[in-house]
Amino acid sequence: MAEPIVVSDPDHVTPPEPGRTLVNGAKAIGELGILPGISLIADGDVKSGALHAIGGVVAAALIGPVGWILAGADSYSYSVTGKHIYQHFRSPIHFKK
């Protein structure tokens, strides 16, 4: 049987930089209250921000506020962590073949 390789240490958490909590809070408010993708645009990633904004507007038109919230949550996650929201739910343990 293959040995598991842990790709991240969940017990090792670095504290946020001073002021980072306020910036992240402002990003979250912008995502939900202004436009999904706004935090990515503020970070300088205009292409991803615009795609999230378009996706949020289309999703809101199709399925209502849930679509807006999901697009905003994904944009916020990508802005803050560099991962899309679904990537946080994958297992951090991978096996060698």
C-alpha cells in the first residue's frame, strides 16, 4: 500500500498581517454588496474579476441571490487564498502510485 503524502500541515497557521482582517472584511462586503469579483479587480486581477462579475450577474438572473452569493464567495476565496472555493473541500492527502 502506498504511503500518504501530506501536502499541507493544518496545525501550522500563520497569524494574519496587521490590518489584513480589515482588508479582508472590506473585500467580503464588496463581493456581496457591490459586485462579485470586486476584490480580484482591487488586487489587480481584472480578467478574473470581470469573469466573476459576469458570472455573478448571470447566476443571479438565473437562480436568484444564491448565484450572486456563490460567485462572490468564489471570488473572495480566490482573492484571499489563491484557491477557488471548491478547492478547499478536496482532501489534502494524496497517494503515490
